[in-house]
Amino acid sequence: MSSSRPGFRHPDLAPNEAGYTIKDYEGGASTLCAGCGHDSISRAIVQAFFESNVPPHQVAKISGIGCSSKTPAYFLGKSHGFNSVHGRMPSIATGANMANKDLVYLGVSGDGDTASIGAGQFIHVIRRNLNMIYIIMNNGCYGLTKGQDSATADKGSISRKGAPNLLESIDLCEIAIQMGASFVARGFSGDKQQLIPLIKAAIRHKGTAVIDVISPCVTFNNTPQSTKSYQWVREHSEATGTFDFIPLQQEIVASYNPGEIAAITLHDGSIIHLHKTAEDFDITNRRKSLDALEEAREKHHILTGAIYVKPDGQDTHDLLSISDRKLNSLDKEDLCPGNSVLQDINDQYR
Amino acid sequence: MKPTDINHPEYFHKVIDCQYACPAHTPVPEYIRLITEERYTEAYMINWESNVFPGILGRVCDRPCEPACRRGRIQKEAVAICRLKRVTADNKGDITQLLPKVPKEKNGKKIALIGGGPTSLTVARDLLPLGYEIDLYDDQNKAGGFMRSQVPSFRLPEDILDEEVGYIINMGVNAIFNHRVESLKEITDKGYDAVFIATGAPKGRDLADLPGRQEGDNFIHIGIDWLAGVVFGHITSIKKRVLVLGGGNTAMDCCRTSRRLGGEKVKVVVRSPKEEMKASPWEIEDAIHEDIPILDNHVPLEFVVENGRLAGMHFDRVTPQYDEEGKRSLVSTGEPPLFMECDEVLLAVGQQNAFPWIEEDSGIVFNKRGLPELNPDTLQSSLPNIFFGGDAAFGPKNIITAVAHGHQAAISIHRFLQGRDMTSQPSPTTSLTTQKVGFNDWMYDNTVSSDFRFSVPTRDKTKTLKDRLLEVELGFNREVGKKEAYRCLNCDVQTIFDASTCIECDACVDICPTNCINFIENSDELSLRKSLSIPANNLEQSLYVSEPVKTGKVMVKDENVCLHCGLCAERCPTGSWEMLKYIYQSPKAYNDNE
Ligand SMILES: Cc1cc2nc3c(=O)[nH]c(=O)nc-3n(C[C@H](O)[C@H](O)[C@H](O)COP(=O)(O)OP(=O)(O)OC[C@H]3O[C@@H](n4cnc5c(N)ncnc54)[C@H](O)[C@@H]3O)c2cc1C
Ligand SMILES: Cc1ncc(C[n+]2csc(CCOP(=O)(O)OP(=O)(O)O)c2C)c(N)n1
Ligand code: SF4
Ligand code: SF4
Ligand code: SF4
Ligand SMILES: [Mg+2]
């Protein structure tokens, strides 16, 4: 009887440049259903943070409620974490970010957590462009409460319950772009080759980086007629182009034919490379990105990959001109500079 | 790559690294698991069936299995496979009722075995249950061969040897002891249906050409003759200062025995660098522990005899040099020769085969090295009714190889005497049985121990150096034995994949602690090895390639560091991974029914 993972890892697996081993990025044993897409996303997060050389103690993972929101227990076991209230992950993340803007904030949520009860929070955190990664593990249902259709379930999609969904679905990527998100991508739990670089780029991006990851619920929503099943997603996904992420520290060794590559430089100098395909569009153009999403939707396709990137946006701290120093480092002297300073200020209004 | 043929009996056999490396293919993980269940007698019998001398080998086996052990690839040290064998022997119950029954009614065929070492004893054990009449000739007064005359009692106590040799002799061997065969004709004239020759490699190499060898003869001994002399009580002491020349296990036994017979300053001198010494690392360690320095890169030049007594030896100091092909030569450093004082010298510089008793016109063809020309598969010589095995066949090896030869020879002799086809070999007996008991519940313990290798407790050397009969090692007690047994990774519990039901959810890929599993585009082996999530650089380990899954990709599993933890099977939502125990029994004469 086990399910606890042995402590050994592949002997050829060297530590990363920051000196951490892959184990330093792992978490506890998953209690999700075997085959749940969320576990694969967890694994992609582990791999992406490992490859990005982010020290685990520099990460704060925050989640809401749901099977998806349980996953922070299964990755980054040495990072800070807060499993919050249903739909309230963004406000907790905002508070934490205000206190210490120097951590990497990883918000983890579900489609129920984000598109239903937390829709308001989702919209407003994006408007504020809070510097965080916002991953939605999107299975089109409320997995934890036994698989009710969620707001991202496509109209007509049939889950294990057997009845087609009657309501229009919400496309979280479209909303995110409309709300001014500066980084929007869509992944699939069954395609880590695409997902890992997306997460790595999101780690380096400044502002809210939304990644909507289709993540089949094997137990309640993996029927052949469900548009969030392994089979359906594989048959209907269409990538925006092969995606490479070149972190700043890494020398660019690959040589590309300039005509075939679109390069987007992020805030910290890291570069996203998009290999152009026939149906290329400019992912820095908000309108074209929305069009591409709508076109794919009409064709019953799922558009995956990087969908919209605005690399040079201002995050919440910039917008609100908040102190350059992280707020939790300000002590009494900084906050109450004394009577003479108060007098000087008052004098300005005399 | 083509999908792997997992029905080929050798595919999963190879995954069981230890069993595959064991010349007698002992089902190692199976007996180790039985130790964790305290089923010592069964564990012993599994060994006995394969390697015939578990109590002996559990103390002195050369252990080719341990360097192969998977545990050694994930944690520096292998499972103590050999010493766990001893645990089965130390804790077993009475096994006499479990031994094979030998029919009273004989089958009418008579076989002579020449030499009473482990090879012949194995042949006897395998053929007696089939009704053969067996005469065994040996020049000693008891059976066991070199296990008796060479391997010192402080490593292998006589009672252990007597017990396991006794099981076989008591099955009904007609033993003709104290009988040195001086002529093959003498034997063949007796009308045996087949003759098996396993007389070992009984001649120790000398350094006859070295100056001073003749003059110092009283003080210079051939190692293996000297060791036999000690065992048989002709030699009871040695002088204080002893040089042992040679870097193999014989040298280690010579120096350690010297320490017990009065040698106070005992040194081992080796021509080549230490790293190239033939002796097993653990034997070298034991010698060093008994205060015996090992001096490498010293080539003997001469024995110095003064006033009729050996005064010492001169050595040339050398350094190893390697040419482009990596071939090593020893080149003198140019320094003046080094003189080492000593009273006696033991030569342990190699063993040779010798068959002075086989007539030149016997019809048996020998090669340039003085070894018989044999069919390597059947061990049959140029005379169809004469077979060879053990050290006599291909030069000095070890006990477990001797046992493996014995099994093979028994098969060949049986087939030959039944007039059956000798060109093909019988197949192993194999079985695959599910390990699933219930949800995440397995018949084997799939938690992977992170304990390091336990060391075997020993007696204090102040005691053992005084008595050459006192065994140094005490063996694991049951408790530690069990803990060591839990270090075994159950490599015989195989992961078996069904591509037809897989939905490619990646759950197995994600959970696998050692990144064995990949779903990728198929390609040739080399490109596949390179493109796995962690490249499969250990070319000795197989890739398990499946039929295509739905997307057209294939599942490729690198067997190299699979922990056999079963988590892939536990996390698969569709039951596409199964854990099945693979039992592989190498063929024996008594179950060769093909
Ligand atoms: C010092 C030393 C230490 C060793 N330690 C180990 C060890 O720790 N572990 C290990 O695995 N192996 C060890 N070996 C090797 C091992 O003993 C042999 O490989 C093994 O015993 C070979 O078995 P065999 O049956 O081929 O022959 P042997 O064991 O050599 O038996 C041959 C027998 O035939 C007899 N004989 C020979 N000629 C005649 C004749 N003409 N008539 C009648 N009888 C004859 C011999 O006296 C002997 O009894 C050691 C060897 C030496 C020399
Ligand atoms: C305030 C509140 N309302 C309702 C619930 C019940 N509830 C728990 S999880 C959940 C939905 C989870 O769906 P999703 O976020 O998609 O996560 P999944 O389990 O599908 O990964 C609901 C409605 C709750 N825990 N708290
Ligand atoms: S119920 Fe669905 S979402 Fe929840 S763990 Fe099971 S498969 Fe995953
Ligand atoms: S048994 Fe399965 S999960 Fe465990 S190491 Fe082997 S392949 Fe990986
Ligand atoms: S867990 Fe099972 S279904 Fe999922 S990819 Fe592995 S074998 Fe296939
Ligand atoms: Mg959900």
C-alpha cells in the first residue's frame, strides 16, 4: 500500500543554476483522481519553476477552492502558500503582493472558482494588472462538488451526467484580453511541451499573466461528447504557433530565419519566440487576438499557445505609484516620519 | 523502433539485473522478498535450486550480481545480495524433506565425474534424480574441491561446507575419494556412458626464472599449494616477515592466512596499479583491515639469499603508461631497485590448467592455452561422451560459474545419453503473475526504502587473527537482514503497458519518480534514446517501446532506473499499466522436457 512517492530521482538529473534539485520544487502526494489533468499541470509548474531557476522560497502560491485549488499542496512544497476562500484568490494575492512585491506570485484557480463565484475578482485583478501568474485549471465543471457544469462548459457539451449544457460559455482568455490583461495564453494539460514554456514566460512577465489550461476531469467530464475531454481537445486544438521561451540569462544559440520568427521581448529582457505558421497573427495586437479567438470558436477549435502579450505594461505598483520598497519592510520611522515632516506638509497648504 | 517483444523470455529477465548477471540466474528478488516475510526456508530452497551452495556462496561468492544491481545506480551501493543469501542459510529450518527424491530404480546409465569440486557436485545433484548412477573421483578425502582446499576457514567454516556438500553426496553419489586419476583410459575402460571432467585449475604459477628462486626454494612457496597445506595441517606456521606476490583473491587469502600463522609484517606486492588488481574490493578491504599494506607498481627482480636464508627481494619501481589504444605497459621509473626484507615469500601470481593424466592419444583436442576444445553451449569435448566444466573448461573463474557449468553439463549429458538433439538448448521456465490485490494494494511491498547498505558485523580482529578457523563475519541478524532485504527494488515485478486503453493523460509520466516513461514520436533507437525527457544514456539497459497509442505516438520506457514502485499503475485511470511478477527459472536437466 503506498502512493507515497519514493525519494529517489533520476541520477542524471543535475541541480538547476540556482543550485536546487527538482525535488525542491515538488510537493506532497496528490489525492486527486488518477488521470486528472490538474496533476499534469502541477508537474508542468514544477518543471517550469525548476527550469527558471526561481528559488522556491521566493514563490507564493495562492488558490481558492476546488480540486484545482488543492493542487498547490502537490507542487512547490517549500514555497509560501495560502489556500483561501472560494473565488477569492485574487484579493488574497493582491494583499500579499502589496506587502511584498518581490516574490513571484502564482495564483491557482479553477473554472468554477474563476468564472462563477470569482468572476468579479478575476476581472478586477486583471484591470489592476497585479504582477502575478494566474493559472486556471479549466475542466468545464465543478470537479470537487461532483461535476456540475461550470460557466466555461461549452453550450451543448455533455458531461458524465448525460444532459447537454444549455448555457453560453465564458471564454476566459477573451475576457482577460478585454479587461486589459498584459499576458494571455491557453494551454492543455496533455501538452507539456507547450505548457512549460508558457509558464516560464509567465514567470518572467510583469503584470497579470493569465494561462487558461484545459484540464480534463477524468471522473466527471471526460466523455467523448465533452469539449473538455482528452480526446476532444486533442482533435480540436489549433496552436498559435510553436512557442519558445528564451530567458534573459540564457544565450540565444538557435539561429532562426528572421522571416519565420516573431520575437517579443519581455520586461526583463527575456524573449518569446513564435515560429510563424500559415495562419499567423500578431499576438501583440489586442483586436487580432480577440478575432483569432472568435474565429477558432466559430470553427469549434480551441486556440492554444500565447494569445496576447503586451510586454511593457505597468503593474499595480506602477499605476498607484507605490513605494519602491516593499511595504512589509517599512518600519515605524518610515511610516511616521515625525512631527517636523508633518509640519512641512501642512505648511505646503497654508 | 519496433514494439518490444515482451514475450521473449530474455526481455524481462534482463530487467532483473542481478538475476541476469548471476551465471546460475538465481531468482534474487524472489528470495530477498521471502526474507522480508521471514520465510527463510523457502528463500533458501530457491537459492539451492539455482546455485546449489547458498550457505557457501552467501559467504564467499564473487557476487557478479552486485555490480549489476539497480540499487547501485540510484544510490551508490548495491543491495547486499550475497550476504542476504547467508541470512537464508543461517535461519532456515530442516530442509532434508525438501530435497529431490532419487529413484531407487536406476535408468541404466553410468557416469564418471572426475574432480569433486562445485562443478561435479552440481552435475551429480541435477542428474541423480533422473536415475543416473554416478561415480565421483577426487584426490582429496572429502568433496568440495578448491572450496575445501583453498578457501580459508575464517571465510568459510568447515561445517557449512560439509553440510552443503553433504546434501549432494548423501543423495547417493558413489564417492571414490583419495583417488587421484592418473589416466583417462583407466576411467573410460570402465565402460562409463559419459565422463565429466572438472578437475579445476590446480597448478599455481611459479616465477622460476627469477634469480635466487632455486637457492631460496625452502622459503618460497606456491600460494595455492601453501593454502592447501594449511588446510590439511601440513603447514602450521610462517615466519614473521612475509611478502605475498600477486593481486588476486589468492593473494588476499595468502596474506590473511599468514597473519594467522605467525606472520607479523605481511605485505602484498603487486606489479600493476591498485585499480587493476583482480581481487574483489571487499577482499582487499578485509586485508587492509588486518594491517596488511598493499604496495602497487612493483615488479619483482630477484630473491636475495644470504647464508642459506632468504633475506628479501629486489623490486623495480614502475609507472603504468598507456598507448593510444589504452593498452597498459609498466615502465621503470629509473630509480634504483627497492629492497624489501622478508623471511618467506608466497607466490600468488596465477593459476594454470594441467591435464598430465589425459593421454596424448585420448582423442581430446586441446587448444594452444592447454584448454580442451569445447562446444561453449554444451561443454562437449571433441570426444562426444566426454564433457568438461568449471575451472578445467575455460580456466580459473569462481564457484558460481562452476555451478552454472554444472547445470549446463547435466543438461548436455542427459540429452546426449537420451540420444536427443544437442544443437538446441532447453528454454527457461517463465511465468507472469499479477501483483494487484486491490486499489493501490500490491502483493509486494512497493514502498522504496531509502536506507543505505548495512555493513555485516564482524568478530574483533584480536580474536580472529589468533585462530585461522574462526569465522570473521558474523552475518546479518534477522532484523538487519530484513532491513537490508527491503532495499531490494523488486526488479522482477514488471511494468506492462497496454497501448490500446491508454488515453495519454500523462498521469504515469507525471508520477514516475525517475522519469522513465515518455510518450513521443517513434524513431530509431539512437534518436529515441536522445529525445527522452532524460536521455537514455545507459546503453546496456533496454528501451520498452509500445504499439502506437491513439495520437500515433509511442510509449517509450527507459528501464534503466525504474524503481518498480508501481506508482504508474496506481495513478493510471484506465489500468493501462499492470504490475506482474516475472519468474524466470533457467533450465535444468530434470525439467528439460522439450
Ligand atoms: C585461494 C583461492 C581462493 C578462492 N576463493 C574463492 C571465493 O572466495 N569465491 C569463489 O567463488 N571462488 C573462489 N576461488 C575459485 C574457486 O575455488 C574455483 O573457481 C572453483 O572451486 C572451481 O570449481 P571446479 O569444480 O571447477 O574445480 P575445483 O574446485 O578446483 O575442484 C577440482 C577437484 O578436482 C581434484 N582433482 C584434480 N585433478 C584430479 C585428478 N587427476 N584426479 C582426481 N581428482 C583430481 C582437485 O583436487 C579438486 O578437489 C578461489 C580459488 C583459490 C585458488
Ligand atoms: C462560498 C462557497 N460556495 C460554494 C462552495 C462549494 N464548492 C466547492 S468547490 C466548488 C467548485 C469548484 O469548481 P472549480 O473551481 O472548477 O474546481 P475543480 O474542482 O473543477 O477543479 C464549489 C461550488 C464553496 N466551497 N464555497
Ligand atoms: S473530480 Fe475531476 S477535477 Fe477533481 S480530482 Fe477527480 S478528475 Fe480531477
Ligand atoms: S514502476 Fe512505474 S512509476 Fe515506478 S519507477 Fe517504474 S515506471 Fe516509474
Ligand atoms: S496513466 Fe494510463 S492512461 Fe494515462 S498516459 Fe499513463 S498509461 Fe496512459
Ligand atoms: Mg473546474
